Amino acid sequence: MKISEVIKALNGELVQDQFQDSELEGAYTSDLLSDVMANAKSAGALITIQAHKNTVAVATLVNISLIIICNSRPIPEDMIEAARDEGIAIVRTAENQFVTSGRLFTLLGYR
């Protein structure tokens, strides 16, 4: 499923729209960035509440394509700029991480 299709299906707010609309190959949910570095898979989405520039740095290290910020957290401009520089999409949703993870799990065809 392409990033744009996921964004539409999640009914999220696209905050950073300059990205390559590639296929997502999975997702990882965590707020501990060292955990993301150790366990997230390439070409996936990161579901988190960590809305700061370091989240983008970690996403870049593991080749994350999409960051989904939950609970309507405010997203600082320096995070948006960093994601734009790296070509990483950022979406904000009012849903919590549990609901967002479940929806994405289903959208990506896991059972």
C-alpha cells in the first residue's frame, strides 16, 4: 500500500507533503527512539507521540518513510523542516497509538 493511500485511509492530517509516494512494507510503534533504531524495519511507518526533530533523525537511520504522530500532538516546525529535507512524510492523527496501529495492521494486510 502506498503512503498516500495509508494517509487517506487513516484520515490523517498531512503535515509534511514532500515525499516519494512509495510502498509501505510494514510499521513499528514505539516512543523510545533507541527501540525504533534497534527494531524498526526499512521502508515502513513509525507510529509514535514523539513529535520532535530527533524522531526524524532516527527515522532516517532506519529508512522510515512515514511518521505518524498520534493524539493530535503539536508538531514543531524544525521537525517538519527536517522531514522535508529527508523526504519523510509526517501525518498527524487524533487517534491514539493502539487504534492507529490496529488500523494500519489491517490496511497492510496482516492477520
